[in-house]
Amino acid sequence: VILQNLSTDGFQMARTPGLRAETPLRIRLPKLELLPAVVRWVDKEHAGCAFVRPLSAYVLDHIARLAINPWT
């Protein structure tokens, strides 16, 4: 999926058919282990998900750097 609005608490993504609020999922971010999350809301085009355990600010910064320069 393509993530949007990534924060320490969660993320927004494009809606997937059949996805419903309270659905548990796991997502792999670059160079990290699978992270458990829960779908909190779904609208016509997007879904909002919350991480079970919030990311640290350090990890979020690392992900942002990878998005800018994936070769680091």
C-alpha cells in the first residue's frame, strides 16, 4: 500500500476492498520488522490506522530519511 500522513501514532492509506474499522493488520516499513496496527476508520477512498505501539520519534525520522534517500 501507499502510506500517507505517517506519524508516530499511525498512518492513512488507500482503502482496500473489504477493509473495515477495527480490523487488525501488520505492516512492514522499510528496514523494520512487521508492525501491528488496527484500522480505526474507513471512508470512500482512505483508511486510517493506529499502531498498536506508537513509533518513537527516532524511528519516524529514520523512515522519513529513507523516503527521501532510500540508499542510506
